[in-house]
Amino acid sequence: MRSTTPLAAAFGAVALCLFSPPASAQTGQAKALARTDHAAHAYTPYEQLVLKNVSQFHKNFNARQWAANGALVADDFVASSNGAEVIGREAFVKRIARFAGPFPDVKIHDLDTVVDGNIAMIRFVITGTHKGDFKTRHGVIKASGRSISVDGFESFVFDKDGKLTRLVTVERMDQLLEQIGAK
């Protein structure tokens, strides 16, 4: 018999939601499976610290307080952001601020947050309007004036002091590119 932790169950639900067909294309059964049903448990004091810190990242992002997010990461911080390696506090702050130019009204809306020990996971949606040129590894996409709503997921690992040491960010870049009219 296989045991499933709440975090593993949440990760499975997040993956299903992120990589399922759009809601308009889903059957009734697929829509039911894509819902995240989470039964919360009482967090330990350490998990409460992790929850507080992980919840602060997107609040700081939405408030354009990039440097405040830098203060939440450990000295040995490493991330994979949509496949791009990010090492260190300064690189992290620069990476998260990059969306504000092309999408000046960008916001991150947390949908599900789960903490288990030193690991946290957040499923979110990024919204905004493409008002500036967007630099990609394939070139620059000129401002389209179109609105975006992009699904994303992050997995966080914290040290014993509640500082972020590892981060994996996966956003549906295919959604973003389609919504701004990129080919």
C-alpha cells in the first residue's frame, strides 16, 4: 500500500491543474480531478515560519518590493526559473523584477499554498497587461496591449532559519506567448 503525504497529494493536484487541457476543453470528470481539495493540518511553529515567509514572496512581488524578497533568501540560494539557472540573492532580485517592464500591472495571485516541514509549494496565476517589449531567448516581443492570465507553480526549500535556499518556478510560458500573440 502506497502512502501519500499531503504535500505529495497537493503536488499531484497542482501538476494536474497546470498540465491539464484548458477548462473549456475538459470533460466533467477532468474538471472534478483538476480541483484541489486540501485538508489542512496544524502546522508546527517552524512550518508557521515557512508559511509566513513563503506567503511574503508574492506579496512583496505585487508591492514591487523586490529587495524585500532578497532579504528572505539564504546566502547559498539557487533557483531554476522556467529552466534558467539563478544563483544568489542579487540575481534572484533582478530575475523577479524583469516582468514589471513589459507587464507594469503584473500581479501574482496565490491559489493553493502547502507547507510540509521545510518545503512549501504554491500554485498561482500571473495576470497583467503586455504594455512593454518582452525580451525572450528567441528575441523581443513588441508590446501587444493584451491581457495575460498564466498558470504557475513554485516549489520552495527553506533552511533551519526559514530562509529560502532552493526554488523551482514553472510557468505556462506557452499560455503567455499565445496570449500576447507571439508566434
